[in-house]
Amino acid sequence: MTEDVRALDLLAAGGPVARLLGDAYEPRPEQDRMCEAVARAMRSKDHLLVEAGTGVGKSFAYLAPAIERIVSHSERVVIATHTIALQEQLLNKDVPMLQEAAASVGAGFKAVLVKGRGNYVSIRRLQLASQRKERLFADEASRRSLHVIEDWAYGTEDGTLSTLPALERPGVWDRVQSDSGNCMGRRCPTYDRCFYQRARREMESADLLICNHAIYFSDLALRAQGVGFLPEHQHVVLDEAHNVEDVASDHFGLSLSEGRVRRLLSNLHHRRTGRGFLPLLVLKEDAPESVESAVQAVERAEAASDRLFDALLRLTNGGRVETLRVHEPDAVENDVTHAFRALALRLKTLREYAAREEDRYELNAYAERAGAIAVEAEALVSQRVEGCVYWIETSRGGEGTLPGVGVRLTLACSPVEVGPLLRENLFDADVSVVLASATLASGGRRAESGSDGFSHAKARLGCEEATTLLLGSPFDHAAQMEVHIDRAMPDPRDASYAEALVERILDHVRATEGGAFVLFTSNATLRAVSQRARPRLESEGYTVVAQHADGSRASILERFRESDRGVLFGTASFWQGVDVRGRALRNVIITRLPFDPPDRPLTQARLERIKDRGGDPFFEDSLPRAVLRFKQGIGRLIRGASDSGRIVVLDPRIVTKSYGRAFLNAIPEGVTVHGGR
């Protein structure tokens, strides 16, 4: 390694990156400004929020300073992203190029992708499941899924879910995944071949760790309890940082799903088939307990969970209410905690008398899971976690499901304000934190009164003292895009809105001959509109795909990309994190200004908290969040210097309401707006 590598030198004209790119290199002033700001933050262990428009090259702008800290100061850096696509870009494209650039000046560093333990197959557990498959699995589909895992496991190089073929019975993975509760460590006969242990050794020796937000905030939540699995590091960069608040909120909250409970119980003992782990368990001769006593404990736990989830189902009117806030503790009776504590105790007792060593480790893991369910059920039903909002979620197997049939329930809570938790566990720690995104700064009254637009983000994330940097895109948006506002549309709250929406969407899709994203804020509206528009569009030769109706997000996106006359109807996940370059996407139709649904429990609680302290919930929270989502939506259109197209807004409030100015201000400077006056 060299004694000194400077971030800007790596990216400078005539520097290592420029020499590798050759004629493709082009100076990027915005990238240099971001690079300097990130380098300063890392050098002084400060915190930085950066909004960098599409095309700035923000990954190189934070990777170059990271390499400087690694090579010149022997420090470790974590890069956390929200999407797999960005992780793959970093690992397969950006980092290798910078490694080559660093090597050209005599420097080197090691980068690894960090995945959660549950992503890895356990060879020992797979062998055990294979030996017991006839009595573990009730149907041929499960056994076929096990065979798929077996064929894959003995040829895979990394042993993670990312390369595993699709399974008929995904739940089979639970029987073979790596799990801390039943890890034998160095006592394991397959320790030297263990995919997870090998990955952990790689992680411990790496300089640059790349992971997703979920991994990072899971580690952060564990560290708050005195444990953690990521190695010590001096810097963290959170890219796609507009997702940070929601991800952190999930990981500092609790969630108990019906599927999780049923899976544990059926893995132990399936009441209908008699299969499962417990019927295979062999005890020592002097065992004071019998396997049958544990089976009975499973049955009691199953009955208790039936009572709990049936009560939750009644509260949601048979599942007709998708999300229901629970205002008061003990809204339902909780027998689950007692039953699962008893089950955990019974499993721990059996663990001491299991004849086979591997079964003792399995029993330990099952006991830990049962104990966790007991603790979480008590905390959720009794609402023991302060500062949280509590709710019930329902989900169905598919459209047309009868009320109460095929409904799965989840009882959950999240902190109303995640800022104090992030301040204590992240921003007050001895690390520099860089938050980067194409959409972090919001409009609204604050921005118009002289603020830099980051006040909402800083308050929500608990980093009020952070430095901020706002960088535009190098693309010529004024020449590449235009905006059409349909002032003749009814107000979205008007009864005639849905009828008019179908006709306007058809008109605007025809105007560009497809190549259109139609973005909604409501699944119900998406279903209603797409069902009415689809036959007419398909009869005119358009390829129509709709979220939740035509396959996975990835599959419908691929079908859209392949068609020159594609029309994609999408909700939340298509407003962000989607990159369609070229002619395939030339029209983004925003059906409604993207305010959070007012009946969402977490939204309700946040607004109530602001109102209680004398603030204005709309201007302090609802409007800034909607503006950020709006920026994300219009950001889908121009992804490269040669892209062009139009943004269509079918919500007249953008020009008829005073707050509409905040959305208009979010449109890139110089872009022609038709219908804006």
C-alpha cells in the first residue's frame, strides 16, 4: 500500500480512473464537489447529507474518499444500499474499477458483500434434512424442493439464496438455512466447508463492506442491546438514504406474523400429518420428559395462537380492513405468551436429554424462536414498548379471496419518531455518517423561507447538526423533458375523478404511443383503473402490465423494457429504485400527488405527535414527504444523457392549491411546464 492516496486524485483528469476510462472519461464538477464534501466528513468524523441528481456519479464520489481512508489511514468503511441493483453495481462494476485504479498507484483494498445469516445454507442441516426427509416433509412438493436445494448446494460457490433456483415450497429453506441458535461452531463436522463461516472470515478481513440497509439497521438494533455482527468500522455511507427512516423504523420496532408462528409449530409437529422434528427425536433412557409432552405443548401453543389471530381477524372485520390501528393495550386476550414460554421451557428440557448431539442444537434453536414469540406477543398485545404506534395488518392469498378465508395477519409496532433512536445509536457513535440520495431535500414553506430544504430530513433522522450539500443533475432536463399538467381533471377527492382518470390516461398513453409508467398512490385505484383501461389498450396493440396482477416486480419490469409500446401500472415500489433507460420509458404519468394515506397508523401517529407539540402536521411532515415522493416519481424519466420524454400530472391541485408550488419547485429548473398557469 502507498502511504497516501487522495480521493480527488483518483477521479481527476489524467488520474487513474481517467486513464482506465480513456475517451469515455468526462469531468464532472458536481462529482468533485461531492467527493470533497465526503472526504471532509470522513476526515473529521462528521455527518453529511447529500442530494445528488441523476448522472452526478455519486457512487464514485463516496467510494474514492472511502478508499483514501482505507489505504492511507487503515480504516474500515461500510456502504449500505436499499436495493440489490445498486449493491450489484457497486460490487461488479464500480468497486472493481476503483480497485484497478488504486492498484495502478501501488494501493490495494479488499471489498466484500455482506449478507444476513439466513441467506446461507447449512451443509450440516441440509444433510440432516436429507436423512429424515420422509418423516420431516408431508408432501412430494416439499421433498422435490429439498432435492433442488441438494443439487444446488453441492455445486454453488457462495451458498446463498441469490443463486438458489425457485422452490415449489419456499418454507423448506427454513429446515436447511444457517441459524445462530443451532450453530455448532468449530464442533460442526462441516465447519471447514461452512458457507456462512467462510463469509464471516472474509468479512472480518475486509476493508470495504457492502450490505443492504436491513443488514445495517439490524446490526444497529442489536448493538443497542449490547451485541452485533458487523465488525468495527469508522465510517458508514447510507446510499438511497431516502429509505433510511422507514427501514430503521422497521428494525427498531416489532412484528409478529401468523405465518412465522405457524411455520415454527408445523416444523416441530404437523398436527394433520404427524410429521415434523419432534416425532424424529430420540431421547436418552434416563430422560424425565417424553417427546409426547413436547407435542402436547405444541398443540397448546397452536390453540393459543389460533385464539389470538382469530381475535385479531375479528377486529379487522374478517380481513376487510387492510390496516387497523390498535389504540389501547390488551385489545385482545393473549394466551400466546404463556403457551410459548411453556413450549420453550419444554424444548430446553428435552435438549439436555437428546440422544444425538445435532438434535440438541436444533432444540436450542427452536426454543429460542418460541421464547422470542412469547416475548414479542406480550410486548405487542400489552403495548409495552414506549413511543410506538401499534397496528394489525392483513394480507390475502389473491384477488377474489372470500372474507376471512386465506387471510394472514401480522401484529406490529414501530417507533413514531425514529430520530432519537438514530441519534443515540448512530449519529452519537464514533463514526462518520454520509447519507446520499437523489431525493433528500424537500420543498414546502421551509425551503421557500430560506432553508436549504434538508430540515425535514434532518429532523426525522435525528441529525440536526449534519452538514448538507445539494447538487443538481448534469443532464439538460430543459431540453430532455417537458411537463404536462391536466388542469381539467376533477379533484382526486371528487366522485367523478376515477371515471375521468381512465380517459385521460388513455389519451396521454396514445400521445407517446406507449412507453409509459402510470404511477398510483393506491392499490385499489390501480386495480380499478387498470382493469378498465387494459382491454382498450391491448386492443390497440399496447403491452399492458400491472403490479400485483401480472407477476413479480422484476418480471413485469422486464416485459415493459422489452416492448416499445409498453404501459406499466404501478404503485409505491415503482416510484423509486427503477432504472429504465432509452426509448422504452418516455412518459411518466402521475395520477395523484403522492401524499401518504391518512389512515396509515404510522402516518396518523406522526401527525398527532406534531400537532400535540403545537406544530403544523401538514407543512412539517405530510407535504415534505409528498414532495420527496413526487421527485422520485419524475426522476424515473431521465436516466441518461440521451433520454427524453414527458411527465404528466393528472392531479389539478398542483396548480389550484397554494401548496402546489412546493411540487412545481421540485421540477428541474428550466423545464417547460404546460398547463402550469
